[in-house]
Amino acid sequence: MSMLTPPGMGGKYRVTGAAYPRMSRPRRRRRIVLTALGAVLGLALLGYGTLQLMDVFRGGSGGKRHAAGKDCATAAPAKPKAGGAAAAAANASAPPAVTLPEPGQITVNVYNATPRAGLAKAVGDELKKRGFTIGKVGNAPADFDKKVPGTGILLGSPTTDKGAYSVLGTQIEGDTQQTDTREGADIDLILGDAFKELSPKETADRELAVLAHPQPAPAKTC
């Protein structure tokens, strides 16, 4: 009989060997730990969902990102009310008006580089009605005749006022600018194959107004 066998017990109840039987640990503590972890996780998910709902109701889903380093929404500048300090501040922050030459101060030579007869004269007459001073009118020089696939070329001196190019450029869409060795301030308008007609006067006037009174860039707000 083994020393592990209690007195009076034998047969199939006899314990043999030198190893003690293992007793399993109670599982109650493990169940409590798992229950606590589940509760903490559930509270965390509930809190996150609540924050998301609050952000939606505050307008947080409208594309604004408030964290540092993120993009901000671009908002158009607010229109100030007439009079008062707000109007004065807005006027102070607005870009200054640009001084442009008057059409009458710009001498335009109109040349026809297309096969269309009478085009230069027709365009020159219309520009004259719009206030420009018209110089030479006729066929384009050999360097340009039948060699301008686009709408037209504005050709002038390197010292020609850039504002003059801008003012004349409002009258024709898709023009390009070039310079030559001339010394005068006149500008050649060389009409190309893609030219159809001058821009409508209303459109040209609107473009002139934008050039003279540029608008401030939209402000970024976070």
C-alpha cells in the first residue's frame, strides 16, 4: 500500500505512485476579469459613438478639419455692412485698384494673316468704336501671313506697358503675346485662322472691370 493511500482504503481506490492529484483552480476570478474587460470596452465604444454624434450636430462633418496641420475650409470674404468700422476695415484689406491705360491711349495696328478679305478693316473699325486708336490696317507681314493658326497675336516692344496688352487682350479670346525690336508703344494685332470675331463688348467691359478692381482671395477659416 502506498503512503498516499488513506488507512482502510484499498482496491480500486488505492492511490499509487509519487504524484499528487492536481486540483483545478476556481474559474470565478477569470469570469470576473473577462466581465470587467467587456464592460470597459463597451463603455469606450459608447463614448466614441457619443463624440461622433456630437461632432455631426455641431457641423463637424461639413468638411472642416480642426486638428493642427490639417486643411481648413475656404470661405468667401464676408460682405461688410455699409458704413461703420467694418466697411472701413474691409476697404483697407481689399487690393488696391490697378491703374490701366485708357483704350484711347493704345495705338493698335490691325493685320490680317488669314485668307479672309477685309477682315483687318472690319476689326479695326470695331476697335475704333470701342475707343482704341487705330494705326495701320492691312495684310500681315510675310513672317506672319498665313502662319498664325490661333486666334491672334499681340506684338509689341519689350518696353510696352503690360497694362496695354491686358486692355487690348480683353477684346480677343485666346491671343498670345510676342515682342520684337520696335521702339514705339504701338501694338500689332495680327489676326489668325482661328479668329471669328471680337469678344462681345459687354464681356470685354466686365473683364476690364475685374482687371481694374481685383477681388481679394477667399480667406481660410478653421
